[in-house]
Amino acid sequence: MLLNKIEEVREQIKTWRKEGFTTGLVPTMGALHAGHLSLIKRAKQECDKVVVSVFVNPIQFGPSEDFDKYPRTLEADTKLCEQEGVDIVFAPTPAEMYGEGNRLTNDTLTYVCPPFFYVNKLCGKTRIGHFDGVCTVVNKLFNIVQPDKAFFGQKDAQQAVIIRKMVKDLNIPVEVIQCPIIREESGLALSSRNKYLSEEGKKDALVLSRILNNIKNCYKKGITDVSALKETAYPFLTEKHDLEYLEILDRETLEEKEKADNNTIVLIACRVENVRLIDNVYLEDK
Ligand code: AMP
């Protein structure tokens, strides 16, 4: 069922609680693809009831980002959710989430701000305030739905680390489950933003996964020096690629390291046709 109001969701959850059902939450911004569906399928396996939120969260977009043009396909999303057996699609308006007429800034609203160490790197370096917006909305969704488990993708690896940290630091009673990245056969990680790419752009975008796989292969062959591993990326890049970052970090803490090991993640952000794409890979599958 499609619900737009916080109170309606709360009522339904209350009934489920009384009946002893467990609830899983899959937070999304909609424009659902197979990546989102993999989270939904996992939630269906692990929980009695599944809530998918579809909310393009204004406070996680910077002023020059794509909030207005972000794809909104609620009708198709609802259909896909129905097919997957989702119990509630929660699609509130910004006014429902943040109050009518509120200025969406932290001088009028309570924000949940993750620690600087986790934010001042990777996507957080250029997307100022992004993770404050993410943590605030995810915290609100946790309070509205009170899920037993919440499902996030490794695709947004920094986000997943930050959310786990928030849950731990604030003692939020939810289990965070991370699901693997779903890719096209070509290797391109699925993303709602891939819709902005031309066919040629999609081909150029394959460089992200190629760089990551190549680094993983080099590591498997015995190269562990982080600078040497990073160097291997440059032959892949052309004038069509505007590299924002390529980082090799600890996968749990996002700390820098000189030598890669089995607990290492490689993360990349690169613009292709001015579309900002991110991807990552663990050097060792666990
Ligand atoms: P979004 O709608 O982009 O905010 O993403 C909602 C959730 O889906 C996040 O937890 C993402 O990490 C996850 N997700 C997005 N793309 C993928 C993908 N290709 N594979 C797995 N999970 C994904």
C-alpha cells in the first residue's frame, strides 16, 4: 500500500508490532532499479513486513546539485514494490517530513551530524552537508518506522559506514544490513543517475569499474603499496573522465593506509558527461 503520511505509517506499524511481526526498512530516493530490488528481496527474506521509503530528500542535495532534475517515477516504483511483495511504500512530501514552510537549514531544524573524520573525505569533501542531510533523514525514517532491520547498499559505501557509526553512537535499536553492489553485465554499477548518460557516456563510465577491478587484480598479484596501486588507474583515464577521487582506505573506519590488506576498500568518484558517478570494491570478498 502507498502511504504519504507519517501518522498512517505509525498506525500500521503499531498493528504489526502487536501481532508480533518484524519490520525491515529499505530507504531509497526512488527511480528504483535492480540494485534497490536486491535490497528489497533481502529485506523480504529477513523480515515479516517490508517498508520501502521513496523520498528525494532535499536536505542532502547541495545548492548546485540535481535535486530538481532527480528522476521521480513513483508510479513505476510503486508497481515494482507491489511485484516484490512490499507491504508499505512510504512516499512523503518534503512538507510532511520537515513541516510546511520550514526553512530547510540547521538554524530552524534539528540535524543529525556525523563526525567530521568520516565526513571530511571522499564524497563529503565536495558534497558539503550531504551526510548531515542523509543522517537526519535516515534517523527520522528510523523513528517513524522503528524497523528491526534496515537495508543499505555497499554502492554508497561511505554512507553505509556513517550510518553504522550513527546507529552505534546514538544506540539506535536497529540492525544495519549491507547488501552487495548490483551491476550491469558490462560492469557498470546500477544507479538512478545512469539515466542522465548517453549510450557513449555509459561506455565511458565503464572505466570506473575497470579501474577498481584492475587495482583488485594488482593487489591479488602482490602489489600492496597504496601509491603504486593508485598509479595503475591513470592509463584508463581520458579527457572524457573528470576524476574527483580515487582512495584506498580501511573498509570499516575509512582510515588511510600505506599498505593495502584484506580489510581494504577502493573507492572512486568520477564525472562522465558531467554526471557524477561513484563505485567501489573490496580488495577481499568476505
Ligand atoms: P538511492 O535511491 O540512490 O538513495 O539508494 C537507495 C539505496 O539503494 C542505498 O542504500 C544505495 O546504496 C542502494 N543502491 C543504490 N544502487 C545500488 C546498486 N547498484 N546495488 C546495490 N544497492 C544499491
